[in-house]
Amino acid sequence: MMQHLKLNRLLPYPFLLLLVVLGLACGGTPEKEYSGYNGRTVIPEISVQFLSPEGAYISEVEVQISDDIPERSQGLMDVRQLPENHGMLFIFEEEQPLSFWMANTPLPLDIMYVNSDSVIVSIYHSTTPFSEKGLPSGAPALYVVETNGGYAINQGIEEGYRIRF
């Protein structure tokens, strides 16, 4: 009986040691595994041109198209590097008042709401990264163009200008 008691007391130690070894072998350190992660990448599909109200060419950006609910919901979230003159074009099924926010978006962006006549109806310049404040279109829009923050001012793009793609 005495030997049986000693064995029961010793049994937990090898078992605990096994758990610790397995934990170290399987656990790893997430920081090391993800330290090289640079976020999502924008893959340009088409060009969007910006035109003056008279139709004169101003500039253009290469954009990824976001035209369904999952793509529009994700947008530029978790994109940590956006090359110059790149962005995203959101296309909706119908013209309506829209509102975007910057949740999980680490870059300042210019957000340009565009109506069904391809006229820019409102612009938010250099939005605040990670902000959950709504940024409403102020007028019905069918498209939204997002670019790096400062793009619209640097190119002289204003409300009333047009896009073409």
C-alpha cells in the first residue's frame, strides 16, 4: 500500500513535464511568426482618371475594384502600404447616401464620393487612421474612390470634378 501511495505522488511530475515540453514545442511565439506581416496588398485592376468640370484630364490612379459586399466591407482595412497613385474603387448597385469609416485602416486616405453622373459630390481629405467616426457622402453616390491621404489636394481635385474609368 505504501508503494502505491508513493507512485501516485510521483505520477503527476512526469505528466506535468510532458505538458510543459509539448506546450513549448507547439506553442511558439506569435510575435515572431507574424513580425514580417505587412498587411494586405492592393492589386490594381483598372485606372480611374480625374477630370476637371470641363473634362480636362487632371490625373489618374490605378485601383483595385471593390464591387460586392465582402470586398466593400473590407475595403482598404489592414492595407499598410499603398503605392503612390494607387487606390480602390468601390462600385455600388444603386446610387444612395453612403458612409464610410476608417476602422482597422492604418493609412490616412482621401475618400471621394461620386454620383451616377461621375461627379465628385464630396471629399474627405487625409482621414484619421483607425477612426470609427462615420464619414457620410452628404449626397447620393454610386462610387467611392479611395487614395492615399493628400492625393486630392496635391492634384487639385475638388468637388464638382469628374471621374472616368
